[in-house]
Amino acid sequence: MTIHPVRANPDRADTIHHRRVSGVPTLSLLAAICLSAFAGRSQADTDTPSTGELKQLSVEELMNIQVTSVARHPEKLLQAAAAIQVITQEDIRRSGATSLAQALRLADNLEVAQKNAHDWAITARGFNTALGNKLLVMIDGRTVYTPLYSGVFWDVQDYLLEDIDRIEVISGPGGTLWGANAVNGVINIITKSAADSRGLHVEAGGGSQLEEFGGARYGGVLAPGVNFRVCGKYFDRDAEVFANGGSATDAWHQAQGGFRIDSQSSPQNTLSLHGDFYDGREGMNTGGTEQTGGGNIVGHWSHVFSDRSDMSLQAYYDRTHLVDPIPADAEAFATHSTDLDRRHPADEWGRDAHDRGGILCL
């Protein structure tokens, strides 16, 4: 018998695997969290370390990296009172995912199940259902919770994956900071700023299941300190097939467009306006075709007073329109919300406090 040595694949040297050894996160997970934390503050910090520099840090140094998603302000990873995983843009690109739901399979603290060609069930800590109501999901601070059915319609949560900066997945309850639905965890999908998505990007392809897809994005500069991008995508998925070879009649196609404008009038003030609009058709296993459509627009302003004090104001409007053939019914509802968050020092020991207020209207 001949024993052949197993060689590591150099092409996957930077792939991030989320594993734990003796209760301590591996360096790859810590590096992913570090990259996400620095990416979230790229507009403020210009000396972001490279991947090579991160690999040279010791475990103790990596544990001192600051993260912001757990407590809504920078804190050391070792002191963060939550388990957090980060799916980076590089992870998504290497995985070959074509939708947000598929990309979430990279987080091992989530349960992701596909029901048919267009419906997904995603949750944490068991009790997975198509409309799980115990997991808060946000896209750029906008909650995608559907009050009509107490869950998330994953079929209409679509985005050009090239424009996603990272996906942060927090395990455990977070209702104190994030509000309703954050019982078993929080999924925070963060997209790239307009300044980080300049130029032209075009993608297209096809296959047996995902028959055809295409997307394009263009970003540029409107004025000094003002950047923009516009994007659009379309896909057509074939129906699933039963074990006997019959069609599940759940074919799906959808088109989406969006825009984003970011402005920084001063180092202390930033303003962002972005929105998305979509329209699609979904085949039903019981017969007929469901029509989906809607859109959202989000405005966000933030002001930095000091390293430990800042304020942000966000308002958004979200509209959803559904036409279900069985029973024949049309439903439309809109959600608009305004949130104000102010962070300031709480005591002389360096702890911070958040003053939050918000209005949610259905």
C-alpha cells in the first residue's frame, strides 16, 4: 500500500471556515470579523490592515479587534457578549451563491432549507418554518420583517450579490438593542457604499435550473463628496422536478432595480439615500401563478460628536403587493418607520449608553 501525502489547495488559502477548537475561535473566523469591523468604519479609518497583516497577528491581538454589530458601538471582540459570524464578499464570491438565501448557508449557526424553487425557510435554534418570526433580518438597517405574516419573504429579498459588503449573523437574543423579532438571533446584511462600487459591473449566465440570469451596476461621482450607483438584475428559474420526473410547476422569474446616493458634507456628517424595486411571478405547486411586487426607499443621516458620542436618524418606506391565486386574493400593505439613535458615555469606566426612539406605522 502506498501512502500519498495530502497537500493543501493554495487557491483556497484565504477561504474562511467557521470552526471552534477548545472553545476558542480560529484565526480565520477572527480575521473575517476583523475585516468586517474595519470595513464598516472604512469612511473613518484610512489605515485598514491588509489580509497579510491580519495573518501576522497573534490570537491575543486578534481578540482585541473591535466589532460594532453586537452592541451598536465599537468594542473588543473578547468583550462582545454574543457569538457573531461574518460572511464576507470573498466568501460569497467563492461559494457561487446566486441569492441571499443561498449565501446564508455559509453561516453554520443558521438553519437554511429550500422548500421549492422560490420559497426558503431560514431560522436559528430550531423550529424552522417558512415564516419564522423569531429571527430579525435587516438590510442596511431596514428590517424586512413582514407584519402581515409575521416572518420574512425570502423570495423578494434579492440583491446584486456583488454589491454586498458582508453579512453579520449574531446568535442569541438581541431584542434590547434591535427590537422586535430578535429572539434567536440577528441577520444584518450590509451593502457596499456608493464610493466602493464605482465603475461598471456586468454579469450573466444560465444553466439547467437557473436557466438565465443577468445583472449590471454602474457607479460614479455626482459632485465632490457625493457618489452614486444604479443597478438592475433579472433571473428565470425552472421548476423543480419530483422523483417520478414530473414538474413541480414552481418556476420563478423576477426583475429588480435599485439605486444609492451617499454624501459626506464633512468628516462628521454623512447622508445616504437608497431604494429597491422589484416585480416577479412564481408558479404554485397547487396551480396558478403568484404575482409579487413592491419597493422600498431608505434615508439615513449620521453625525459624529466624538469617538464615544454620535447620533443617527433613519427613516424608510416599504411597500409589498401580493396576488395569490389560491384563494384568489390580492394583498397590499406598506410599512414606514423612523428611528433615532444617540450614543454617549454612560460612566467613567468607559461604558456607553444608547438613547433610542422610533415610530413604526403599518
